[in-house]
Amino acid sequence: MMMQIDLAGHTAFVTGASQGIGESIARMLHSAGANVAINYFNDAEGSNLAKADAIVDSLGERAMSVAADVRNLDQMNAAVDQTVE
């Protein structure tokens, strides 16, 4: 039996969401109604940004991409502040 969860009105900040497991988690949370911040590491080539933006485009409303290195507390605080705004 599949359990239904209603996350409408809630916001999820998903680290590593530009690919793999993080992307799957972000998609599942979004499908449950959550606003989703797709966190990605801002690489020099810009490929992570492109992946994150493609995910945001596919999800539509209630999704945004947010750059931050999870190893850097200042970047993470700024990313959370951006998400809350």
C-alpha cells in the first residue's frame, strides 16, 4: 500500500538535488505538494546549474534552484535565507 503525504504549504531544501538520489527526493517532495529548493554545487563549468535549472523547469511552480557548497556554513546560511525569501 502506498502512503499519501500532503506537504502543501511546506518547503523542502534538498541538498545535492541536481542529480541522483537528491533529485529523486526533490521530485517526490514536490509531487507531495511541497515547495522545493534544488540545491547544487556551483561548479566552474556550470553543469550543475544547468541540471538544477532543468529540474526546476520540469517541476514548474513551487521549485527553485539554489547554489551552495554544503561544506561552507556561510554559503548554506545564504542559501537558506534565499529560499525563505
